[in-house]
Amino acid sequence: MSLIAEAFVSKLFDGLVALVKDEVARLLGVTDEITRLQETLQTIKAILTDAERKKIQGEAINNWLKKLKDVMYDADDILDECRIEARKSEVAASFGPQPSSYFSVGMPVFKKMRFTHKIDSRIQKLNHRLEDILAEKSKFDFQLSSAGGDDHQSTSQVSRMTSSVPEPDIVGSNIEKDTDKLVELLMKEDTRENILAYAIVGIGGIGKTTFARRIFYDERIKANFPMRLWVCVSKDFEETSLLKEIITQAKQDPRDTSSRAQLEPMVREVVKNKKFLLVLDDLWESEVWNDLLRIPLQSGATGSRVLVTTRKENVALQMKAVSPHHKVELLSAEDGWVLLRKKAVLSGEEREIEDLKDIGKEIVDKCGGLPLAIKTIGGVLSSKSKNKKDWEKVLKTLSCNAWSSWTDFPEEVQPALYLSYEDLPSHLKQCFLYCSLFPEDHKFYRPKLIRYWISEGFIHEEGGLTLEELGEDYYGDLVQRSFLQPVHWCNDDSRCTVHDLLWSLARFLAGDENLHIKDGVELVLNSSSPVKRRRLWGSVPKEKRQTFIDALQGHDSLRTLLLEGSQVEENEFNDLIKKTPRLRVLDLFGCRIEKLPDSLGNLIHLRYLDLSGFFISELPESIGNLVNLQFLILESSLKLRSLPKGIGKLHNLRCLDLWRAELEGIPIEIANLHRLNRLINFVVRNNNSNSGWCTLEELRSLQKLRVLHIMHLERALNEGGVTEVYALRDMLQLEVLELHWQSPDDCGEEEIKRLEEIFEMTLCPPSPSRLESLKIDGFFGLHYPSWIASCTTDSLRRLDLSHCWICPELPPLGKLPNLEYLCIEGADAVKKIGTEFLGQEPDCSRDQGGRIQISFPKLTKLIFKDMDNWEEWEWEVKDDDTLIGFPNLEELTLVSCRKLRSLPSGLVYHATTLTKLVIYFCDNLKEIRGLSSVKELEISYSPNLDCVSDLPSLKTLILEVDETRFLSDWFRGGQPDFPALNELEIEASDQPLCGCLKDGLDWPKIEHIPYVYATSAFGGYISKTPSTFSTNLDDYVEDLNDSVEDEQTHAIRVPLRSAST
């Protein structure tokens, strides 16, 4: 039942209206039957809201809806074919009248007559089927719904571009006490075993994962366990996938390893001698620990811990988790009310809130104190008026047991969850149920999920918004209502998952239409269920590949087919295409096909095609037949050298992603794709003749582009007249722009001057501009374009200047009013950065009547990286200065700025919001002092740093110590320089680590710091908390000078933490 009939009928009805309006029906000679179909759908549309609501009352209504949906799917295919045929006629007409002959005119006429007869017959049959279905409605006493409504109105309060992970919904009077208790247990010394397991136990939806997440991110845990791993374990987990996930979480690459025997040693190696905390979330079977993980993880350091969340206390007992287990209890009425208020967005006057309190507590009681149920009902209430009448309606609905007679309804799913689902608008129901296609605990990538929704026809343009913008709103709505949950380790909400209780509900409601398979291919596909398969996700091993393809026989109703990493041969792919002619979505990411068959062009209904990671060198010309295609993803197709001219026929294409595809150029026909809004890797051709390649001038026609990456811009020097072209001027909707050059072996002054002219004019964004993100990579001119810090780029929020290696000065970027992120990397020619970088006007002091100027008013993150010749950062504080700089800067990172001597006094004085400072490989930097707001400081390989002081807010210090030195003289561990220091992390070789032992030379420097964790590349460690001290260095002390020193001298070192951009 994943198709919501109400939404689909509305879509079909609108499609029929468009066919009539565009005279397609008249052109094809099927006007009467189309009109008849319209009238029938109008009648059905009026009763569908009540039919969907009553489907829980009995199987008869369910079966009625299933028959209706089968007809809807068939009707959708027919409308598609009508549009395709009409498009062919338009294209033929655009070439004008052809010479009259039997073959040039007669054959197309006969062909059209055959198509008209065939399509008319199919629509007649559809009408008969619909009329039979409509005749049955009298059995069910359906009520007519009122016209109109705001079914598609978005309730999301999450910005499309700035959405972030919501704070965890932590409530409860004992939460702090419970957290402290479990944290202390995890850190407590216990020598019974090398690794101990602890358990959080409770029913589904009660908040086990939320509580474990609170533990995982606790500062004390972070200080005590330098390696923290989080792995979700679903009911039908795969051993190899689980092992790979642990390796990946440890920031290592499992590569293409596919067997348990190969992966177990890798797990053993990544945790060897490291003190780790591993969270196994949602564990169902103790065998995961006892038989799979326990032995390989024994290589970890003493004091390592495993924390599991599970619904079954038996699981905790069988894996011998330390008793007592932490049991998560249901929320009290008061705590439940606090959570409900939060999710219902009650923020009005206290009196209004108080009026709803009693009803709210009754709702909490009906939710059984279950946090997940309370959160989803809170999402329902957030879309209602804040009055007693609407809240009482929700309470009344919760009190009825209409769904209790529903056969096979998942017993673990609370009625409140189903009510929350029923309250979703029909378009959100479809989007949510689509998620049931994927395995439990699947991590969805937001842009990809939205593209799937668009391709399935769940989203329709309205209100001037694009399909992608509406998809962002739908996604935000589902997050707000707790049907999608952002993944906690993401910095934004770009990845999400579905809670397993809601996933169970979605699987039940979707029925057999959505299938995901791993094994038992024949059993699943050849099921006797009368429901036609519509969507299939599969991970099929090589030995079962042919069996899987054979099993597709008779399943030509499939609309979505997603195969993960299942290598497919050309002949098998050809067979697959024959058996799935109605596909809308085909995702074969990582399937490694070397050649595509011409039959690919037969998938005329296709909207989404992902062939990423293929080994193909070309696409078949028949791809031009896929006139409905909206998304073509060819990422990492490293052997792909060209695109066929037929790609210019894909007039509905919205996204063409060629990331990392080494193309020679882009065919000129791409200029016909006027709906294209995302073009990744437009390649400038390497010659000065047209030769059928698209130039920067022809790129102008793609005026709806929002994301554009242009590669090999150095070749533009060979395009005659390009300096007179404004290639981007008409792209008024452009939001993300990347410009890439590759420096030639030699380049004269005239070429450099011409290159700068191209950058200044040809690549100038439109003004006014919507540009929010700009990356400039490899530019080898002497001067940046004037527009880079002008009103043209006022909207910029992110800017990357990468490897612009001969520009001696940076542009006045401080003028950009909305810039939030700035990364400057590989600016080799820059020796000095002065106040011109801030955008300060010369000779503009207060004494001369100058007005106050704010430089970088919104910048929060600033990165300088690989600035090999940068020596001076000049910015002095003057009494009559009119400049205020970096008022919102939060993070400053300096990596491989080896000649930089000091930080400017202006930064120290003005950057009063700076909380994180990262210094890596700054060999000549002498001091860091006076940064009063810095809370976290990371220092690595900066050997001449003599003074680090006057950091009153510093809480966390992370050091990578030279291989032969003890802690630097500037580090005294506490007063007066670091009075707030709470956490110290050190990575060093074993020798300096030994200095931090209780009888070591550096012990006085660290003994007053509450949390200290030090590690070495050789497996040594020291762990110190207010109540514990542990180490494995005692055995090394006696023979360190004899056996370890030589190895340390030759060790290859890696920074403790990488400076992420």
C-alpha cells in the first residue's frame, strides 16, 4: 500500500488536465476517452480521503484500494507514453514539411494510427476497470470530502540551506544522575577482563539510543576513550557489513574485503593497544558479541568498554554485561508533558500553555509514557491550532481502538504512532512509506532520497518552488514530526534514519509493494502474493546474480530497482532491462559494468539513472530515448571519455553529475537541456575549433543552473572570442559555483593577462546574484577578478580559494557581508597579509571622520592551509581605528604555514568569540597568548613555540609532542595560564609519555588536570580521571633507552587530528 491513492489520483488528474490543455489528447485522437477518464477520477477523488481513513476497518476496503492502485499505476504508464509520443510529433514538426513520399510520410502516418488505436484501446479498458471499481463504492458508505484544503502546505520550520541537527529530546528528572552513574561505571578501573560490556535495556521507542548518545558525547567519556565507535546492529545484520562498519568508524578503509576471515584481523589491528568505547546500538542477539566481536576486540587496551542498547535483558545476560544493567523507564506524566510541549512547539503565554496542560497529560498517558510516541504526537499537535478543541480531537482519536482489529498490525507499534502517520498529508505519507524499501537502520542521504521521491512522482511543482526545494521542505517536515531522525554523527541533517518502530509501521503499511532482499531471491520474488511488486532494493552476491535476474521474470510492474554493489555483466544487464520495462528509478551504484547495451534506451519511463563507479568508456547513443530522465548520475566513472550527442534529447534532465569522470569535453547538444539545474564537471574542450563540443559561450543557455562545476578552464585560452562572452550572466538562480584550472608547464605574460580577462568577464556571476558557495581552484593569474569582493558576491556564505599559487595578494574579502566559511589553501606567492585583506579603506581613521567598518561580519570559520611562503600577518590595534574585524569568528585553523612568525594583535583584540584554535606544522610560530575566549586548542609539530599563555577560558588542550622531547617548557598545566583547563590529550612516543607517569618529570604539570589521556603510536597509553589512573607503560620503563629509542627516531608520524575543511 505504499502508493497513497489520494495523492496519486490527484497527480493523474492534473496530468490529464495538462494533456487536454496542451492538446496532446486531440493530437493523438483520444480526447473522448481522456475526458471520460477525467470524469471518473474526479468522482473517485472525492471519496478517497474517507477510503484511506477507513482502510483499517476491514480487508474489503483494503482490497478495493489495491485494485484502484493497480489501475492508477497502469494509467500513469499510459499518460507517460502519450507525452512521449506527443514530444516526438513536436520534434518532427520542428523540422518542417518533408519531401512527399510513401516512406517519408506514409510510414509515420501508419505508425501514428497504430499508436492511436492501441492507446485508445488501453484507455477504454482503464475506464471500464475504473467504472467497475467505482460501482463497488456503495458497499462501504464512503463520505465525500470537501474540495480544496492545504494538503501540500509545508509545516517545516527548518531552513533549506541552514538546517541542522536538532538537539536530542532529553527530558527526565533523573537524567543527570543516571548519566553520571553510567559514565562513572564505564570509566571505573576493573581488572576482571580486558574489555567489559555494559547494557542499556528497555522497550522500543523508550529512549535507549538517545540516552546512549548522551553518554557517547559526554566530555568525560571523550577524554577517557580516545577511540569511540558507534555501530547500529539491525535484526538481519550481515557479519561482514558489521565488521566493515567498525573498521570505517575507526577511520580505516576496509577496501573491497568481503569475507569474515579477512575482516577480523583488520578489526583486531585497528583497535590494537587502543582504549576504546564501542556502542552497539539496538542489539537483538548476544551472538554478535559472543561469537563475532569479542575475540578480535580483545586486542584493545585494558579499560576498553562495550556499551549495548537492547530490548531484551536476556541479550545483556548472555553476553555477560556488568550488572546491574541500566534500565530506561517510561516517562512520568510531568516529564512526558515537558517533552510534548517541546515537540508541539508551545511557546505562547504561560496561561495558554497551562490551559492545555491537563489535556496534554492525558495525551501523554495515552502514549503510555513512551518518548517516541509522545514525540510523534507532538509533531501532530505542532500542525494544529493551540486550543483545547483541536487537542481534544487528538485525544479522542487516541482513545479509540479502530486499528485494533487490523490483521497483522505490528504489536510493538503504539496506536499513537499510527495516529501520527494518519495525520500526515498524503504527499508526506508517500515519502515516508518509500523509506520502508530500504533495510532497517539504513542511513539515507538527503539529496538522494529527495531525488528518488521526485522520480517516483511524489513531488509536483507549486508555489514557484522547484521540485528540489519542495523535497527539502518535505524532508524537513518529516524530521520535525520525528518520522525521520537525523544521524547524530553528521554536522547537519544531510543523513537520516527511521526509528525501528516507525520502520516496522512503514513496512506493514507498504505491504508487498516494497521489497528488500539479500538472500532467498527465489522465495521473495516468486511469492504467491497477489500484490504486484513495485519497488525492490537488493544486495545480491555474485553467485546468486543470475538467479536474481531470472526471478525478475513476471515482475514487469517494478518502478524502482536499487542494487548495491552487485556486479553485473552486459548480457545480464540486457536481460534485466527486458524484464523491467516500467522502471522510474534504476540505481546500480558500484556495479562495475564495463559496457552498456543499446537496450538501455528502451526504459522510456526512467526518471533516475545512477551508473556511478562503472568501468564504461562510453554511453550508448540510445540513451537519447530516455526523454523522461531527470537525474543522470555518473560519479567516479573514471574510464568515461565522452558523452553521446543523444544526451541533448533529454529535455527533462535536471541533474547531470560527472564528478571524477575524465571527459575530453561535453557535446554541444547539452545546451538544449533548459531544465538542467545541476551540472557537475562541465569540461572545457582542449582545442579552438567547435568540432561539436560545447563552449563557455553555449553554456549561457542553461539559465536554470543552480549548481555548476567547470573543469579545465585553462583550455579557455584556446576559445576564440571567449573574453567577450559573459558565460554566467544569465544564470540568475546560480547558488553553487566551482571553477577549476590546471596549470600548464609554461605560460607567458600575454596568456596570463588573457586568463585574467576571462576570469573577470566570462566567469563573472550575474548581478544581483544568489551565489552562496564559490570555489576557485588552480587559478594561475596574478590578480583575482574585481567581482570576487563586490556587490556581485554579497550573498556568498562559503568561499574556497585553493592553489591559486602565483597571486601575491589576497582580495579584500572582509567586505563580503554574509561570508560564514573561508578556506585559503596553497597560496604559495603570498608573503604578507595586511589590512587590505580585511577590506579596510586606506587612511580612514576616526580623527578623519571615518565611519565604523565591520570586516568579515558573519565569518565563523577561517582556515589557512599550505601557505608555504606566508611570513607576516599584519593587523595592529590603533586607538583611532574605525575597523572591527571577525566579530563572530569561532574557529581558526593554521596548517602548514611554516614561515608564519606571529598572530596579529588585531586578531587577539577583536576575535572575542573565537573558541577553537588549531595549529599544525607552523614551524616559526613563537607564541600564542591573550586569546581570552579560546576553549579548545590543538597544537602539532610547531617546535619553536616558546610561549602559550593567558588563555583563561581554555578547557581542552590537544598536543602532539615531538618524538624525543618531553612536554614543552611553556606548559605548566594550570594556573595562571590555563585556569579553566579540564582536559588534556597527548600523542607522543613512549619516552615522553613515560615522563607523565606519577614519578615522571612531567607529572607535576598534569596532576592537577582532571582528565588526561595520552597515547603513543606503539600502543602505550596513560589515562587519568579525578578518581582513576591507568597505564600500560610500567613494563616499558626499564628497557626504553635500549630498545625503543631507535624505532621512535625512524617512525613516520601522523597528526593527532586532521584539519578538516
